[in-house]
Amino acid sequence: MTHIPESAKVGKNVVIEEGVQIGERVTIGHNTVILKGTRIENEVSINSNCVLGIQPSGNKKMRNSFASNDQLILKKNTKIGNLVSIYAGTKIAENVFVGDHASIRENVMIGEGSVVGRAAIVELNSTIGKSCTIQTLAYVTGNTVIEDNVFLGPCVSMSNDKYMGAKDYELKGPIIKKGAKIGNNASLLPGVIIGAYSIVGAGAVVTKNVKNSEVVAGVPIKKIR
Amino acid sequence: MTHIPESAKVGKNVVIEEGVQIGERVTIGHNTVILKGTRIENEVSINSNCVLGIQPSGNKKMRNSFASNDQLILKKNTKIGNLVSIYAGTKIAENVFVGDHASIRENVMIGEGSVVGRAAIVELNSTIGKSCTIQTLAYVTGNTVIEDNVFLGPCVSMSNDKYMGAKDYELKGPIIKKGAKIGNNASLLPGVIIGAYSIVGAGAVVTKNVKNSEVVAGVPIKKIR
Amino acid sequence: MTHIPESAKVGKNVVIEEGVQIGERVTIGHNTVILKGTRIENEVSINSNCVLGIQPSGNKKMRNSFASNDQLILKKNTKIGNLVSIYAGTKIAENVFVGDHASIRENVMIGEGSVVGRAAIVELNSTIGKSCTIQTLAYVTGNTVIEDNVFLGPCVSMSNDKYMGAKDYELKGPIIKKGAKIGNNASLLPGVIIGAYSIVGAGAVVTKNVKNSEVVAGVPIKKIR
């Protein structure tokens, strides 16, 4: 049985499965589902109609589908919007904000104070540093590394599979170094390295690495500064 | 206590908080959440698993997060899809259609007869005119002005922050004049003015203003006609 | 009244309307809504907070809005994620996987073993073949034909209306032949034909047809191989 502290504020029609741990002064909105094994620390707030602690699934076309025995952990004072889905085996640090309709897969780490925007998606095995901004509808593919203080503009797109499913290939997401800024609707190709404090223009297609502090734009990218 | 007229048709597991106003012949689907202060006028229909009347929230990384005391108002005969989120302090006029999975933030105005497509997102402080079509997955950034009869194609992207969070800057969304048409997956930069009856091609990156009735395309945009 | 077999596993707060048919060993997550007329075959699993069997709706701005009397059919062993919406009049074959937050409209056919990714959208009257991968956030417009073994990368965008609502025009989505691969965030224009086993680069804007086995990229596309 799950123990719900008296200081928690729980909405109507909330489903909390067995083995969920709930801290003090937690808020849970209406119609939200918390699946077994989820750990919710003090002062976390979760809004309505979310599904948290999802176990990975898939069909025969899909790689990387495995059962995760790990917990979803939401650290102190993190805020989760409405209609959000988050998987088991993921750790979200203190003071993170996850916008409505966002989705975060299994085995993801999100650093302290970062923002995962509205309808943004973070795929499995990716790491996001501290104080990052992942804007609305941005897409972080699987096996991506995002260091601290990175800004991903709205609708940024990534991929991690050079052969688009045609060959066996180790999936490689982009590596985005600290302080880099990516403009809205830019496309990042598998495994590109975006240097520290670099700037990628809106709508750019990043086909090769970007050096530290470079400014690039265009399709494919060219150096501007 | 909320008064629910006998003419209303309310689904199962619906949560209606106190102080919600509900007109005649309103339909509300199953598992939908209507938060306090929402005003729903006659003949409005809302489908299942929505969350309406959300209060703004955020963390320290985020600007523009403030408490709104205003109501969400849905005017007569407006239709809301499934799994939709809409914030408090927003006014949606008569005969609007909001598609499934769409999200509309606080302090937004949407004019009569407009369509906000499936999974489209409208950020805070933006205005959309009458008879506009905001297609599927289009992204309307904060502080955007869209006049009447505008067509935003699917997956159109915008931004409103020239410095991507690096400096203090007054956020400026695009200004899209009446009758303009923006092709799918075009990217609009902060503060650009798109002239009346102009046409922007699919995949274009709009880095500067577009004159009335001009036709532009490319990355960055060039004049075609 | 709907008969729920003893072998079915049904979560809490699930709403199952009348006339729903449920096979053996079906799993339905918490807070999911199954609307009337839906047929769920053996071993299908559906996760939490979904809405399935939705009737089409719209306002005066929208074409193609009609009442559908057909069923939503989910064939054997298909898996549906969380927070998914699917319409009536659509048939999803055996062993399909539909990711969280995906939305599939009315009168769609999805072939055996295909994947519809997280937050991907498939509009009305479209057909997807067998063993296709429709990646995360990809957008399949209405009246699109996708043959077998096609790969649509993340955030691929399409449109089907050359005049963007300005004229009466028969809506034509792209036709994507078998084995074609489309890179992430590419934009496809109305009615383009993408040849069999062709490859379209990430961020490309496809303004004209692509021949069988061609490799194209750029804005607008040029032939690379």
C-alpha cells in the first residue's frame, strides 16, 4: 500500500498504484495516474491527467525496448504540467519544470533547474544538464548528451540513426556542449557535436560539427562568425 | 457550488471545480477537468480528457510566469477536442474549433470562427484574429499578433527571443497581417512582420519582413513574386 | 451493454461506452475512454488516459468534417501508448505500435507491424503500409499514401493543400513509395511522389517528385546520387 502523507493535496479520480513513495507537501492534480515504483519527493507538484512511471514497451520494429526495473524519481520542488507522460527509470532533479503535453522516456537524467517545454519530447538514454531550456515542441532524440546551460529553441529536431533503420548501427544522438544555443526549427543530424557557447541559426541543418563559440546558419550550415 | 443546467450533457469521471459557470446545452466528455473560474457559454462542446482553466506556473528559468486571476471564457458554440489544455485568462470567441492535443496558454484571444489545429500550441499573450486556420502542430510563440483570415500551415515554427535567453530582451513574436499564408514547416524569426495577403513557401526561414502581397521562399527567404 | 471478458485487465476509472467489443486477454490502462462502436481484438493493450473511437467534428472553416458510422478496429496484439487519441472509422492491423500522445484520425488504415511514433499525427483518409516507421512528431497529412517499409524521420512535415485554403482544390497528400526513407524535419509539398527506395535528406524541402532510388537533399531538393 502507498502511504499518502496528510500534507499531500491529491485531486479527484487520481490513481496511485502500490509501492509509490510520496513526500511531504506534494500536490497531485485530478485524473492523474502514478504507476508503481514512482518516487515523488517533497514539494513536488504534478498537475492533471498525467501518466507517470510508465514501463517501456514496443513491437518487433523497435530497438531499445526493454523492461526497466528502475524507479521514476522526481526530486524536490520539481513541477510537472498537465497531460504529461514520464517513464520509469528516469531521474528528474530539483526545481525542474516540465510543461504540459511533454513526454520523457526511460533512463533519462534531467539536471537541476532545467525546463522541458510544452509538448517537448526527450527520448530514452538521454542526459540533459543543469539550467537548460528545452523549448516548446523541441525533440531530443535517444542517446543525446546536452550539457549545462544549453538553449534548444522551439521545434528543434534531431535524429540518431544515420541509416534510418536500414542497417544495424549504434544509435548516436547529438552532443551539445555547455552554453550552446540552437535556433527554432533547426535540424541536427546523428552524432554531430555542437561546440560550447556556439550559436546555430533558426532553420539550419547541422550536417557536421560546430566549433566552440562559432555562429552557423543555413542548409547545410555555413560559418557566419 | 457549480450549477450544472439540466440541458448539459456531462460524461463520467468529470471534475468540475467550484465557481465554474456552465451555459445551456453544453456537452462535456468523460474524464475532463474544468478548473475553478472557467466560464462555458451555451452550446459549447468539450470532449474527453481535457484540462481547462489552468493557472500559470513555472520555475526560476522562466520569464512571464505570473498568477492570473482572470477567467477562461469559451464563447457560444465553440468546440474543444480531446486531451486539450487551455489556461485561465484566455478568451475564445464563438464558433471556434480547437483540435485534439492542442494547448493554449494564458492571456490569449482567439477570434470568431478560427481553427486551432490538432496538437497546435498558442503561447501566452498572443492574439489570433477571426476566421484564421492554425494547422496541425503549428507553433504560435508568445506575444504574437495574427490578424484575420491568416493561414498557418502544419508545423510552422516561430520564436520571440532574439538572444535565446542570453540577455534581457522584450519578447517579440511575429506580426502576421490579414490574409497572409505561411507554408508548412516555415520558421519565423522574432518580431518579423509578414505583410497582408503575402505567401511564405513551405520550409522557408523568414529572417526579415515580408511586404504586402509578396511571395517569398527559401533559406533565408528571397522574393519570388 | 458491453461484455468484458474475464481475461481482460481493466484499470481504474476506465469508461467503456455501449456497443464496444472487447476480445480476450485485452489490457486497458487507467482513466482511458473507449467510445461506442470500437472493436478491440485479442491481446490488444491500451495504456492510460487514451480516448479511442472519436467521432469526427469541426466548424465552418473545415473541410472533410463528416459523421462516420464506421468502427475503430484494433487488430490482434496491437499496442497503444498513453494519452493517445484515435478516431472511429479507422483500422489498425495486427502488431502495430502507437506511441504516447499520438493522434490518428478517421478513415485511416495502418498496416501490420508498423510503428506510429510518440506524438506523431496521421490525418484523415490516409493509408500507411506494412512495417513502416513513422517517427516521433512526424506529421502525415490527410489523403496521403505511404507504402510498405517506409521510414519517416522525426518531425517530418507534409501538406495537402496547394492553395492553403484559398481555392476549392482536391486535397492531395504525398505518395511515398515502398522502402523510401525521409530524413528528420523534411517538408513534403502537396501531391509529390517520393520514389521507391529513395532517400530524402534531413531538413530537405521536397517541391517536386523524387525518382526511384534517388538521393536528394536541400532547399529546394537537388539530386545528390
